Amino acid sequence: MPLKPWKLIQSNFPFIHKWYRLRKDIVELPNGRIVDDYFVSERPDVVLVFPITVDGDVIFVRQYKHGASAILVELPGGTFDRDTETAESAAQRELMEETGYSYSSLEKIAVLVDNPTKDTNKIHVYIARGVSKTDEQSLDENEEIEILSFHYSTLEDRILNGEIQVSGTVAAIFISLKKYALSL
């Protein structure tokens, strides 16, 4: 029997904020059962940039993430509003703001679904080649970001030993390494 999508009967928003909207859906399942309290987080899309230098070093950011209560290593990136900014311009902006690096070429290599059970946002993954430091960081008042650099050949080990553990970054690294290897 082929899979069928759920039928949306009604939605309302018990909570709305510029960074987060909580949507409560009433849905009908394919078997006719009604679920009257299915909650969905409407969050902005995200860009992640795999910035690699001509020498094969990849630029990362290290910062405190309050939701996880941890200091984590990630690829540069952030959220953007699809109604006011393209993913490509957000990738360029986030890379520059968080690291002060610019690139010679930028290529979109993937669009990932973040958490399809409860979230609406997607992760747009870019590989930036020929990156170099051209400016200073331009951080928001609530950001404190350390810039790190690791050779691409060490990234798999860094993931396996738990040094890099944010799921979107891990997925973006593996896709980027495959794409980068194909271009060598």
C-alpha cells in the first residue's frame, strides 16, 4: 500500500516570535484517525559554509550554544529569512560576519532537512573555495566566536572522536569532503 501524507484540517499558533513560531495542527492520518495536538516548530532556514583554503584547511567556529549548554565546533553559518535574503547571500554574509573570511568561489552542494518530524527548516550547504582572511569578525552583541582551522584530512577523525558533533555540521562535512575530493 503506498504511503499517503497526512491531511491538514486546521492550524493555529499558540506562540509567535521573530526567531520561532510554534504551530499546533489538527491532522487526519491516512487511516482516518484525527490527531488534534500535533506541534510543529516553524524556524528559519539555515546556511552552513564549508570554507576551504587553497592549502586544504577548513575554517570552523567554536562558540557556546545555550540550547545544548556546551561549547561546540561548527561550520560557519546561521539562519536567514527566505522572504528577504537568498541562501547564497546569507552564506556569504555569515562567513564574513563570523570569521572575516571571503572566498574565490561558492557552490551550493546540498539542501538538508533538519528535523522533519517537528521542524520546518532546511539546511543549505555551501562549499566556499579559495577562502582567505580579508576582514575582521562582525559579531552580534550576543556572540563570542573563536575561529579554528583544521586540515580537511583530519575532519573524519575529529568527528569520530567527538570533537565535532553538531549533526548539521557533521552531515555538511561529509558531503563537502566528497565534493572536494571529486574536484581534486
